Amino acid sequence: MSALTSTQTRPIWKRLNWNVTTKQALFAYAILFPTIAILALFRFFPMLQAFYVSLTEYDLLRPPKFIGLENFIDLVQDPLFLSSARISIMYVVLSCVPVWVLSLGLAVLFNRHIVAKNFFRSAAFMPVVMPAVVNAVVWTFMYHQDGVVNTVIGWFGVDPIPWLRSSAWALWAVIIIGIWRATPYYMVIFLAGLQAIPEEYYEAAQIDGASAWSQFRHITLPLLKPTTLLVMVMSVIVAMKVFAVPMIMTGGGPADSTRVLPLMIYQTAFEFFKMGRAAAMSIFLFAAVMIFTVFQIRLFARGEE
């Protein structure tokens, strides 16, 4: 047998004819691999596991029993689940729409040259820094019959409102907290979008005699479309997952008026131990978020065309 040539004895990674582009691509894959592996292990695999559990009857004590789509069929016929879904939709609509308007308005205000601008920005951002549990506890005291909220509205001749003891007001109490906590966060995102718009556009518009409203309508809003899409999608996803505030403040009551879907999923799983049914609810929640996200992206893409 003839002796091996020097080329054949070289390591395989030295014999491969890799160009610069291939090396850069492999380096990028090597950097991304740990992140992808973590997402697959802690995100995608649990999602697949949840879908499998949704097709079973499982109470954490006995092995899962496959029952097919029975959990999904029962849910669409369950008045309590439909009521919870309706409450979640109401919470999303009544909290997100004011957040979009208020956060954009505050961003426009803080983007101007005002006295102590940085101080007011920091003060406005304080609700975001506070944990949701702390917010819920503090606002529970503020909503008390003799609390701060009723005291303030009493200055205007309004009788005290039983915020957390009335099914007509409890959801509004949770919505107010959601608006108060989310507005500063999305204000910062809008502010970043505003500061990315070149000043030359506004200078040219001023030379042409455009009013402040015309500049906002024809320059600011169109160039903020990507930022607006991001804010709308993020705010809806966060609102659909609200849990801590209604859990701590009302526990879903009174009369199920604040039992949003994430809270119902938690109670179904860890209070009634119906894991399969709770997993089916989470699939419905995931599908609703995905449908809204795709709808918003298509709507904004059509507007760009």
C-alpha cells in the first residue's frame, strides 16, 4: 500500500476549501446556536408539550389520558370560559386603546424642549419600575372606601365608589392600573421613534408654512408606522397575559367580573387540577394573540402599499 500523500494526511478541516463567506456563516451559526438551543428547550418544547397535554385528561396524579379534541369542544360550550374570554377582550380593548393615545401624546410632549424634561421623564417612568405585585397591593389600599381615589373624586362631589366590591366597577379598577402602568413604557418606545425622524423634514415643512398639526399628520404619523405597529402588538400581547393585578386584587371576582383568561387558566390548572383543560385554554389564548399579530402586520403592510 502506497504511502499517504501530505494532502491526505492533513486534518479534514484544513482540506476543506472554505471561503470567507462560509466561515462567516459558520461563525454566526456558532454564536446563535446557544440561544436557539435555549429557546428550543425552554420555549418551543414546552409549547409542544402544552399542545399534547391539551389533548389529554390530566390531573397531575394519574398519567395523562388521551381524549382528542374533547377539551376544545367543551370549552366552546362552557359559559364560564366564554365569559372569561369576553372579559379579556374588554380588558385589552379598554386598556390598550387609551395607552396608544396617551403614550404617543406624552412622547410628543417630552420630545419638545421643556424645563426639567429629564426629571419629568424619569417621574413618568416610575410605574414601570415598580413590580406588578407592589402595584396591585398599593392600588388595593388606594381603592379602599376611604382611600386616595375616593377622596380625590369626592372633591368633585362624587360619592365613594365600591371599586373592588362591585362587579360593575372592579374591571374598570383593573383597567385603570393597566393604563397607568403601561403608558410610560410605550411612551419611551414612541419617544425613540420620534427622535429617529430627521429634523430636516420638519424644517422643510415649516418653510412651506405647514402648521404643527399638518406636520404631525403628514410627517410624524407616517414615519412612526413601524413604531406604532410594535407598540400595538406588544401592548396587546402584554394585556392578554395580565394576571398578577386581578389575582391579587380581586381573585377574579366579584361575580367573575375580573376573571381574565390567564387567571382562569391558572385556577383551572392549580386549583382544580384540570391540566388538560387549562392547556386547551392556553392554546386558545396563543391562537388569539397570533391571529391579532398577523392581522396587524398585514394591515400595516397594506397601508404601506
